[in-house]
Amino acid sequence: MYDFAYEKPSSLADAVASLKANLDSKALAGGQTFIPVLKQRLNKPSVVVDLAKLNLKGITVTPTTVTIGAMTTHGEIALSADIQKTLPALAHMASMIGDWQVRHRGTMGGSLANNDPSACYPSALLALDGTITTDRRTIKAEDFFQGMFTTALEDGELITSVSFPVPEKAAYTKFRNPASRYAMVGVFVAKFAAGVRVAITGASQSGVFRHTAFEHALSAHFAADAIKDIVTPANGLNSDIHASAPYRAHLIGVMTKRAVIEALS
Amino acid sequence: MGANAFGQSVTRREDFRLLTGRGRFTADLVPPGAAHAVMVRSPYAHAVIAGIDVAAAVSMPGVLAVVTGADLRAAGLGGITAGSALVKFPGTPADQDFLYRPGHPLLVHDRVRFVGDSVAMVVAETEAQASDAAEAIVVEYDVLPCVTDTKAAAAADAAQVWAAAPGNLCFAWQAGDSEAVRAAFARAAHVTTIEVVDTRIQVASLENRGAVGSFDGASGCYTLLTGSQMPHFLRDILADQVFGVAHDKIRVCVADVGGSFGIKNSLYPEQALVLHAAKLLGRDVAWVGSRSDGFVSDYQARDNVTTGSLALDAEGHFIGLRVHTIGAIGAYLAPKGQLSPTVNTPVLAGVYRFPCIHVAVDGVFSNTAPTEVYRGAGRPESVYLLERLVEQAAREIGVDAVEIRRRNLLGAEAWPYRTALGLLYDSGDFPGMLDAACAEADLAGFAARRASSEAAGRLRGSGLAQYCERVAGSWAESAWIEMGQDGRLVVLTGTMSNGQGHETAFAQLLSAQLGMDADMIDIVQGDTARIPSGAGTGGSASLGIGGAAIAEAGVDLVRKATPLAADALEAAEVDVAFHGGLFTVVGTDRAVGWDAVVSRIGPSGLQADGAYKPSNPTFPNGCHIAEVEVDPETGLWHVDRYTMVHDFGRVLNPMLLEGQLQGGVVQGIGQALCERVVHDGDGQVLTGSFMDYQIPRASDLPGLELVYRPTPSPANPLGVKGCGEAGNAGASPAVMNALADALWTRGVRRIDMPATPEMVWRALMSGP
């Protein structure tokens, strides 16, 4: 780890000011990805701004919307009785991230801001058509993700909360990378009155994406059989030592089918 | 006394400290004021070093020294021992020797040969300062073509790792009777041939490597604190090969060791370099390796491609076995680098009556980390080939996998039995073992379980592996006991626990033998200045040889104590006999215990010693049966049931034994399921962290059922056979046979380790 200054401001304005004042500063929002990166000397920030004291934790659930503070941990989301009742697919997703140690430190805001292509939450945000609120504006999911590790966030812009419309039905299925247990293919299926949205994480070179062919078929008929003849092209999918692009393409079909079955169960 | 008797599950005395954070590992014992070392490693798999510029680094804050390969040459330091003599078995030509034998340099000065090769060491006041300076060292490399794949390294057009080793050949070794095998294959009714891959393993012990070096200018004595299985072996290499000093000028100390499995067996560059730097700087120097460091610089293991052919007669009897292995040596020949592919090939005879066997091994260099011994050191590899071959043959000739074994098993009436590769089997009940395992695993219920899996859209397979190891045979161990005026026993042993529980086991052994409270017995290990000699821990031999030596020392202690007891009894020594903790005047009821002896011990205490060298190895054997279930849609599979029946001879501590078995089986399952080191075309290690190198997790594993069917070993006075590596020997073949069985029904004819989900999916896709 390289040496850096550490700040732990207690107001959002101070945090933003500090991040803006130092070009190579970094925000710490749980650090379950960032701290290993620091330890391996893969990042050399001048200042690390810890967001832990900004009071950005909290879960608010209404019959139509789930709103989660950016610094809410995966563990809190997984164990929230309100989320388990209203949007169980999201609680289930959070329960499958990392291990208990990671879930007690890692946060939803940190994960979304990092936009790791194999992270779980991006698929929930995109499939549920969620909205990100920052210190200065709101950003629709569609506009937020801009390719792997890239988002619409400006320098020094901090996520404060995330809100998700409550769907009629939803499910998340995850084929874990056998080694890291990140999503090798993660599929979030959400059925709304207006139609079905399907978001895939872990598979594509450009990060989370919507599977429009599946969406059309499932909007017409929400059943596993509806997508059985749709072939997902391997083009543009990741290929690594754990899974080739054709295998990932195949798994997208299998995991989507299983998500639909789970959403219907 | 009963609580510590042979066969009791005495709880581990090590566990309080280890489970409460009180264990002391090398990194916990870095002395205050020590300087810190960081290694500069090659980022290329094969390159000429055109220049090393350390100018910027040496003037950086806190930097105390930068050491390069050129500096070591100037200082006249040697390298690490390159292997030991190739073993000779029946049929090995008398003149067979290495073709080229390059040792692992402490620091490379001319040409790097794997990613992670050591180029320089930086020593600074803090580790961060040393790391900063290491980044400032500019090494100019001229990159050369490389080869990392073992089969490719043996091919005619492969990049050459050493100019002096054409074809990348380190050695071409053989054993057995090639003529007899040729004749057997000529008259065979059926021949089954398979190629199996034993992937390269990152051993991944829980504790990373580390070393602390000290030098005492007054005595000229070096002291190394490090994790090791064999402190005296390290001492000897350091004294004889590296520094050229007398053995008593090197002291190796070992504290708690967080797993080794073979990789902390031989000397590494860092262990010699901290000593060199300590002398250079006149202060302690510590190197604490990170996990990332370990992934590119630990010795790795396995990495063989083996072709085996089994000849059968018309009744399904085995009439000959022919084996050819290409074994990866890595870039250099590590101190025990040639052992695994060669020395344990006699295990290929297995539990069967084989009239003839021939085995040939080509050791090949590649641009990879040197390979070393790893749990089993060639035995798991041999068992893997043989047991997969047996089940493949069974399927090909349409005979049940259990039945084909029954037709070929050696029966107890054969003992002693000389195998085709020269072992003398002395005990065991192989047919009874197989029957017991089949019953224990409920093989009779397999068909119903398979039907139930199929109804749920899943495939199920069952696989066996029956094996006979050869361990604990070839070296001597000594032990010393000091009994003080406080009545405590201090036991010195040259074996070295890496977590197995030696302190518990040895104290239990002596407690039972001497009728003494185990709490009065202290086990001392891991200090070459205090312990005169030691072969160390390896080859499942610590109890069979090291324990036998301690028992001999116990006998000597009784002998030394008898005059004192006789004095207390006012009897002649010859009339006093020891039994069950009491010295008794023979033929009377007059007896005294150890307290009478202790009260008569003088200030210099009582000293006893013992040694043991077996005349024959031991033959632990067993039968593992695995059942796996496969999701054909994704290729994901898991081990659903696992049963093992074992013969380890007499069992001292069943709980310690079960722990050894569990660890061994899990490492074997790891190879079958997921473990492999992967390089890209440029020789970069793609599995450089646990994000990509997969070791099995608890949730991947089934419950492991263990049953004992012991037959005592006649090879040592304790009757024990050794259990440290057996789990590993049985697990990979049992699990892969089960997977092959599941996939066979779908037309899959070959599946290799590790059977990742994608590989299983691809195999299913390409089936008929």
C-alpha cells in the first residue's frame, strides 16, 4: 500500500469538497474492492475520503418504491425484513454477495459507483429501472452505466441513495465464478405491468446490459418456455480462464430461464 | 493412563494457542529493529537481463542495501542444491543420470527463466520503503520465446529453456521390465490406453512463506527463523551449498508453521538472502512474503501428462502395465524436484497382482516455477493413473468396476509379496477392504439414487479408488529425552509439525508408554542448535519413524531410571521391571512410581535417547468411493457422497488421523474439481490470486465417512502405517471416476482434472 492521507468528514459538503480539491483522491465506501486494490499497490490516491460518517445509511420501503441509502451494507439489505417482503429478489441478491465479512462492510453505493462488470447490483438497478440520487442530481439507471468501471458520476460526485420501483415479480439468479464467487453470469428478471426487463451482469465486456430479445419474448409471455429458442450471441461477451464467451452465452439462457421460474414460484 | 492410551482421541494441546490467536508464526516473530527485505522478481517468463540499474533505489529513504546476482557472485555464495540422485529400481539402467541439472539461483544475474524468478533483493528500514525502492530498480530485459505447457515443452519445436538441455530434457528415467511388458501386450485380449493430466498445483498453505535472518559477528553464526518441515535439511544446504561453512555455524529455528504440504520442505532464495543481508548489514533482516509473492515464487507441484496402457487377458486379469509420464521440472531442478515423478512410481502396482510393469519418465524444463514435492509426492499421481485406467478398462470390456478389481486384487495369502517394481508388501486385507467400502458406501442403493437424480434432470455417477501407498521407509530419525528434577520430560525430536499435531501425538505416545501424565511431557522441535539431528517431516513418516524413535528413547529412559527405582526399592537392578508406570520388584507387590525416580535425580537430570530406522516401508491402504451429481445444463457438479475405508495399521489418535484424512481428501477433491495454475502464451501467471486460483471451499464438500480396518504394520514397533497423504491418494481418482461414470451415459469418453463447469459442459456438448 502506498502512503496516503485519510479523511473521515461528517458532512456531505465536506466530503465533496475534499474529493474536488484533490484530483487523485478516492472515496472509501466500505472498501471491499478498494482496500485489496490499495494493498496491491494498484492505485495511488493522495487522499482517501471515508464516507462512513455521512449518515447515508437507511432503508425506506413503500408499497411502490424501495429506497436505500448509499452506505447501507449488503448485510443490512439482505437481512431487511421490509425488503425481504417487498422486493425479495434484491435481499436475495445481497445475501449472495461475498461472505458475511464482506457483506458487513461492503455497501450498495460503493458497488454501484465502482461498476465492476461482475458485480451483482448493476443488474438489479437496470432491470428494475431504478434511480440514483447523488449530492447534486438524479440519474436513471439507463444513463448511469457507461461500460465496465465507468459511470455517469462526475469527479467528486457522490451517490447518496438508490431507489427501486417495486415490480410485480422479480428474481435474480447467479452463476458464480467458481474461484472469486463474483457473478460469472448474473440475471435479474423484473416483471412490471408495462413489460418485462432482463439485465445481465458478469457476462459482457461492456458491463451490465439489457437482453432485449428475452425482454420482448417474456413481455409477450412470462414463462420459461418463451425464451427457449432464443440464442444469445457470444459476440462481445467476456472470455477468460473460467468461462469462454460461448459458455457465458449459453449460461445467460439457462440462468434467465431459472430466474423466470423462480419469479413465478 | 487410559485417557492417553493408544487409540484415544486426545484433544490437541496446540489448539488453544492456535485457535485463540496465540500461535507464533515466522511473521509474528520479526524482532523489533529488524530491517525489511522485498524481492524484485522477473515480470517475464524468459528473458536476458541486459542491465540492472539500482542507482536510484540505493539512495531512496530508508534503503540499507540492494543485492543483485552479480553481488552474490562477487561474494562467492553458492546456489540451492539441484535435486538428489535419481532413484534406481529393478530395471533402471545402472548408468541412468540427469542429462542436465541446473540449480535454483538465489538471484539471477544473466537470464530469467520464469515469471517470479528472483532478480534482486532490497533491504530498507521498513517494508514500504523497501517496496518503493524495489519499484525504482530498472531492469532491462531482452525477451525470449517461452514455453510453460508441459506437453508442449517436450515437443520438438518448443522454446528451449536451457541451451545445455536439448529438447528441454532434464532426465529420461525408467524402471521395470520392458521386455516382459512387450510380451504381455502382444498376447493381451484387450488393451486399454488413457492419457491423464495432473494439473500444476499452487499449494497455497494458509501461512505464507517468511524468513528472518540474523548474524552474530563474534561467533560467525547465522540464525534463520523460518517455516519448514525439515530444519536440518535447510541447515545442511545453507552450510554446504550456499555459505560453505560448518554445520554448527548455521542455526535454523522453526516456530509454528501454518501448513506446508511439501512446499516449505526445500530451501528458497529468500531464506539464504536474509542471512546474507544480515551479515552484510550487521542487523536482523526479515522477509515476509505476501500471498501475491507466493503465487509466483512458491515451488509448485504435480504438472504431469501421463499415458498408461493396461493389458488384460480374456478373463479380465491384468497382465501388464505400461506408463509414460512427462513431468514438469520447472525452470530449475529444485532440491527434491525429481522425486515426485520418479521415486513413488512403485505405487503404480496398486492393490493388484501385476506380473510386469514398465514406467518411463521424462523430466522436462519449462518457463515455470520449479516443482517440488506436494502431499503424496508421486503416489497420488500413480494412483490416479492406475485407478482411472482400471475403471476405463472395466467399462470397455463391460465388467463392473468392483468385479474387475475383485478378479485382480492381491489376497492376504500372498504376503510377503514382491511387486513388479520391487516393493515387498507385508500386510493388508485388500479384498476385505473393497467389500467393506462397497457396503459402507451403500453401492447397492446407487441405482435408486441415480434414478432419482435422473428424474430431476441430473446425472449421477459412482467411482472407486483402491490404493496401496508406500511410506515411512527410507530414513532414520532420532529422539532425546531429558528428565529434570521437577519430573518433567523434555523430548527433542527432529520431526517438524506443520499443523498435524505432533506435540499432542508424541506426548500421548510417551504418556501411554511411561504411564506418566501427558501434561508433564514437553515436545521440543524446530531448533537445529538444540536438536542434534533430524530427517524432518515428510512421507507420512513422523509417527512411524519419528514416533518409533521417541518410543525407543522412552525405553532408554526406563533403563536409565531403573537404578534409581531399584535404590528406592532397596532391590537389585536386575530384579526391577517396569510396567504401566510402575517399577516393581519382580515376583513381589513392592513397587514405586516415577516420583521415587524423580526424587533421586541429580542436578544434571536423566538423559535418554533412541533412534529408529525401518528395514521396510509401511503400506497404508484404503478404498474411497465417491458419488457425484452433475447438472448437465450448466456443467456444474458436486461430490454428493464420500466414503473411505482405511488401513493405517494401529491408530494412535483417531481424531488427529481423521483431520489428516479430511485435509488430504479435500486437496484431492480440489485437484479434481478446480485447482490449476494457468499461464498465458507469454508465460504470465493468470492464476495470481484466489480470485482466479480456486481452492475448494467447505460448501463444496460432502460429509466424509471414515471407517477403519486396521492390520498392524510389521515394519515398526508401533505397528503404525502413516496417514498424512493417503486422503489425497484416494480422492482425485475416486471423484474423477465418479464423474466419468456420470458422463459415460451421455457418450463422454474423456474428462480431465480439473473438471471445471465449462469443461464438463463442453464434454457433454461434444458427446454423441
